[in-house]
Amino acid sequence: MGSDLRNWLLLAAAIALEVTATLSLRAAVDHPGWVALAAAGYAGAFVALAVLLRRGAPISVIYGVWSAAGVALTAVLAALVFGEQLTLTIGVGIAIVIVGVVLVETGSPHQAPDAHPASVDGDRP
């Protein structure tokens, strides 16, 4: 399996964990036991994001996709699971977030996969 595919799978896992955690947090309003799943989901999402950064994935890409996908999926799933409103305005807002992420991604210079940022004192890590 290629490194790029593994990165996308890790990113998908981070998104799924974050969305699960956020929906669990909402469920905890009525049933406090869901807080444990929320905490575990957020912790897992941050671990997956940290692994992606360690593998050299650019933060602008992973954070942008993670946050935009999280917003969109959470809004849609909250409407389905909890009956929250999904209005045209919310849909337009989600579209704007997605367009913003695409603009950030296409406007950012790409770092070579084996390049590492210099540390504060100028040495490579």
C-alpha cells in the first residue's frame, strides 16, 4: 500500500473519529455516558493527525480537509441523528468552507515529502 494512500486513510480515520466524538458530545446532553466516547474520539483524532504530521503531510492540507469534512459531516449527521435543522444557509456555509479549503490547498506551495522543517536553531530534526 502506498504512502499517499496510507495518509488518506489516516486522515479519513481522523475525520471519522472527530465526527463521532462531536456527535457523542451532543448525545451526552441526554445521556452523560457518551462523554467517554467523545473524549476517546477526540484523543484518537489528534493522535491520527499527529501521525500524519510526523509522516510529513503538510498541515495546511490535513487540517483543512479534516476541519471542512468534519463541519460538513457533523452538520449532515446531526440533522439525521438528532433532527437538527439543515437549512439552505447552513448548506451554503458548508460549501463556502469547502471552497475555502480548496483555495488554500491550490494556493499553497507543496513541500517535498522528505523535507523536514528546520528547528529553531537551524538544525534539521
